[in-house]
Amino acid sequence: MTEPNDPAYHWNGEELDLDAYFARIGYDGERTPTLATLRALVYAHTTTMPFENLESILGRPVPLDLETLQDKMVRQRRGGYCYENVGLFAAALERLGFGVTGLSGRVTMGAPGGLRPATHALLRVTTSDDDRVWLVDVGFGSGPLAPYELVEGGEFALGDWRFRLQHTTGELDSDLWVLHQFGRDGWIDRYTFSLNPQYRIDFAVGNHFVSTSARSPFTTRPFVQRFLPDVHHVLDGLTLITEYPDGSSETRELEAAELPKILAEIFDIDLTEPDATALAKAPWLN
């Protein structure tokens, strides 16, 4: 039987420079594991940290140890994709005393007729002052801006963005949850997930596929997002998409030379000069 304090089951919250992380996301509120604190932290992290896969495009590994995540996302003021965002956020929640359990989602949007691996990381969170169970998704790149309750209740809005959580049955009569979102294509299902706990070692396996496999969508072209209360910016290769809560959107095609400026001004990602040069010459452009 595994000891309950086995570090493999935890998020290394004691190693987090909490002051530096809070300064990075602009949070100066209470440091108690309450629902109000959780809501404020999700909002601050989601609207500050960009989603990006640039390390994979630049041919570099994507480690998930907390020191690397802090160096990249806090000190260098970069972003990350789901595993990176969730690893950093889980450490902060654990440090504050929240109940934190990892979950894996299977992304379904944009995958008609094809089954994808369960490689999206999200969190099940409990607080000290509320009996409800909350889902936290700070790593998808398009919100939600707040935790959402683990209960089937029809459509709900977080800010001006609309979502819907459905409880259904999967294979072998297993419980399955589906998160739907409203956007430029109307209502679409974003991902499915179960409540089977996931640990850092499970996320490490999924991260290896996402960051290295030729079948991963994150090794073929830059994919960067910035999510705000009134607008969602997406860079997909050389296509810049701007989406709004009412489902409207705008699209513009870019030149490779524009990427560093667009990344800095819209996505708040300042690349070093060598990285900017390498990105503009990377094989994905050919």
C-alpha cells in the first residue's frame, strides 16, 4: 500500500516561489483555500498566462519539473500548454491548502471521425469553505475564466463566454463528462473526461506524446492563444484569428517576419532574438 505522503501523488507545492508566481499573474488577494480565492486565481492565471507550444516548434524538450516551469513561465514570462499551466497552477493550489486531483481530458473539437489520446490536463479542486466539487481548466487556452461546478446543469456563462457540461455514459457503462463551448462554429464539444485520478507521472507520459510525436498537433506548427474577458486571440501557424463571445470572429493571414511582433504585442510573448530567428526559419514553414 502506498504511503499517503508519497511525493509522487502530490504537486511539489512547497518548492513554488509563491510570491514570484503571484506577482507574475498579478494576484494580491487572500492566501486561504476558499472558493473566492480559487475564482480569483483562475481568473488571474487564465488571463495572464498565454497558451503556447513554441518549445516543441523550436525543437526543444518540454520538461514538467516545477523548477523548469517556474523559470520559463514566471521568470522568463513565457507561457505554456496544458501540462505546463496545470503543473504550475496545481503547485500553487496545493501550497495554499486546496484539495487538488489531476484529471485527463480527450479533446474532441476539430477531430471529426478520429479518436485522439486523452492528453488534455485539468484539475478537480475542493475548497475549505464549500462542499461542492470544482473543475479548473487553466491550460486549454480558451478559458473558462472561472472554476465550473462538477454537476450537470445545462448552459452556464463564465463572464460573457458560454459553456455547457453534460454527464453521459462511456464505454463499459463508465461515467463520462463532456464540456461544450459556444464559439464561431456555434455549440461544439470541447473534450470528454472521466474522474479517474491522474498524477504527475501520468501527465509526463502524455506530455511526451504531445511534445514529440509527429501525430501531435503541437509539433507541426505554432499554436498560441491569449484568452481575455472580451476576446480570444489565436495564432494557428500563420493564421491570426480573433474570436468574440457572441460567436463572431476575424481572420488575417500573416507573413513569417511578422511573428515576433505579433507574439509580443498580442500574446505578450517576447522571444529572444535567436528564438525569433529560429522560429521564422523552422521546418514548419516549408
